[in-house]
Amino acid sequence: MTALAQRKIVLGVTGGIAAYKSADLTRRLQDVGAEVRVVMTPAATQFVAPLTFQALSGNPVHLDLLDPAAEAAMGHIELARWADLVLVAPASADFMARLAHGLADDLLTTLCLATDAPIVLAPAMNRLMWRNPATRDNVALLQRRGIRLLGPTAGSQACGEVGEGRMLEPLEIVQALSEEGAGQGRLAGRTVLVTAGPTYEAIDPVRFIGNRSSGRMGYAVAAAARRAGARVLLVSGPSQQSTPPGVERIDVTSAAEMYRAVMDRLGEIDIFIGAAAVADYRPAQAANAKIKKDAETLTLALERTEDILQAVAMQPRPPFTVGFAAETHDLERYARDKLARKKLDMIAANWVGGETGFDSVDNALEVFWADGHASLGRQSKDKLAEQLVDLIAERYHAKHSA
Ligand code: C5P
């Protein structure tokens, strides 16, 4: 069984000469056990007749958004819900532009807006259209939202030019989808460990040093990684958040316990995301009995805790390692410094002390990696987590295909 067996795939065909290859693609997808329903844009029907796809897929071809007969059989929302995966091949420059800007002016764009299934595009266009800054920006925007691209490749083009813009061959598309487990999430088959929440460092049996972290961001990241198909381990300090569905939670209290819990599982994980607000210092000696208030002043000697993130990143074969940085000033400088010094793959930095940050529902993140940067604007921590996990998946796959 391949990853595509019994998957329900909406195959979107847009207007380009490569549309003729999608007839073969329909067949190839069915060969590996997928169920295919074809949606064509009006321009696509100029290249290949809908009847071709109807005969090959064994299902009526969906053409119009506002066709009462088609809507009565399977409406566009039903189709959007039916899909496990939306594959658009060929994806034209015009289609990607409309998708990037959230237009819903035909059945295919509407369906893409209305589905929560993963969307994969196989672009095909003239090499200059592919290289055009407008297309580059649209592609970057779509990828930031978690839409995956397969190809294009370089080669001779229908227009007589030679360059990048050729659609992948149908077999290559099927292979790529099967291997990466598309339709089951971008992190299918990977194990992600997320640390979340504060740590409590004992002063005596009843008192501790803690911080204001609610754990909300880490829990949202764990939930998003799980939705992306990963096995997720959540090592959590004391937090009121409820465990996201399907996530394995390991409760800890102190930095030392969190360190142990993470180190014990290092062999199992592909991606480490350190979202916990780990205490940097702990009382050097926790008192065995409650400290009495005899003295006018009390001095506590503190010692450094283990730097969990650094310990993970310094392993001989580290997982893809993502840190967080909460800063009150010089955000980029400190974040980039931490990225390099701790040998991280990525760092997500946010401003604290203002309206966003530790205990708030909203947050905003500036994400840095060695040769890139993305600003994830202010929004709920759930949405932010979704985008961050998309970025992590993208960089993780880029690193492993390099
Ligand atoms: O250097 P700084 O503590 O600001 O780095 C913050 C990042 O390091 C966060 O990702 C946090 O989870 C992680 N961290 C850690 N262990 C510590 C301190 C911080 O994993 N002892």
C-alpha cells in the first residue's frame, strides 16, 4: 500500500498546455489506489475536453461554481470536505496569483479556500513567467501558508524556450506524493518533541521560583505539529492547558526534570521545538523544611540550570532544532546571535513586556534561520503555531533534501 491508496484526491486542472499530461496523471493516481475527482477551470477546457477526464476518472468532471445540476449532485463545499488532498496540476501563474490573494472566482479557487485538506501545486509555465517577481512573491506567500509545490523542473518548453517551468512528469508527481505522505500532513512519519510552560524551581517544600508562562504557545505548537501528521511528545512544566488530541504529554516540574525528560527521548525525535520558559537559575540548595521568617532579610544563592535547547543542539547528530527568544529590545540582533551561538536551525522571537507575549492569547513572531526570515504578524497563538509549524516543516524538508 502506498500513501495514496484510498486517498480522496481532487485533481484541479488549470489552463496550460501541460493539461494534457494530467489525463495520464489521473490514471497514475488511480493505479496507486487513489480516488480522483477532477475540477477544471474554464481555461483548462480549452486545452483538454472534460469528457477525457470524465472517462478516465469515472466521475463527472466539475466545471462551474454556479451550475445548479452539479451543485445538486455534489456541491463545492461537499467536494472541499470530501478531499483528503487537493492537487492542482498544472498550476498556472494566474491560478497561483488568484490563490495567493484569496480569490474565489471559480470553482477551483473557491474549493481551495473552503477545504482544510493539504493543497499541493505542480506549477507549469513559461520560464520568464516563473521567474517574474510577481510569481516569486505569490509562490513565497503560498508556501508560507503551508501550500506545497512539486517542481517545476527545467527543460524544453512548449513555447520553444528552454528553462525552469516545466511541470513534473505524472509519474514523478505520484512518486513525490507517495514518498512524502502528502495528504497525511507534511510531518507524517516524523516525531516532534515540544517543551512548553514554565518550570518551578524549589526554594523549600512549599515555595518555588517560577514565571508567567501559560504554556499556551507550546501547546498550540504541539497541536499544530500533530495536525501536520507528526507523532508529538509534549514535555510540559506546570500548565493549566489541556492536552491537545493525539499528543503524548510528559509532565515535569523543574528545569532538571525537563532536561532529563528531553534527553531520555533524544534518540526518537526528528524535530525539537523548545517553547518552554525554562528557569535560567534555581536555588543552589532547596531547603528540606519550610523556611521560617525569622530573619529580616533572606539571601538565596542561585545556580544556573541546564540549557536544554543548547544541550539538544550540541548533540553530535542533533534533531532539527527550533528555539524561542523573548526579547524586550534589539530583537533581531539577539535572536540571530542566539541562532548562531546555540547552533539552532531556527529561532522564533517575540517582543515581551507589551501587549503580546507570555500570558496573552495573541502573539506575533519574527522567525529567523541561517539564510532567511519571516514575520508572522499579530494573531491568535493557534494560527501563529500553524504558520510556524508550516515554516518548520518547509525548512526541515529543505535541510533533508539538500
Ligand atoms: O537563551 P534564552 O534562555 O533566552 O533562550 C530561550 C530558548 O531556550 C527557549 O527556546 C527556551 O525553551 C530554551 N531554554 C532551554 N533551557 C534553558 C533556558 C532556555 O531549553 N535552561
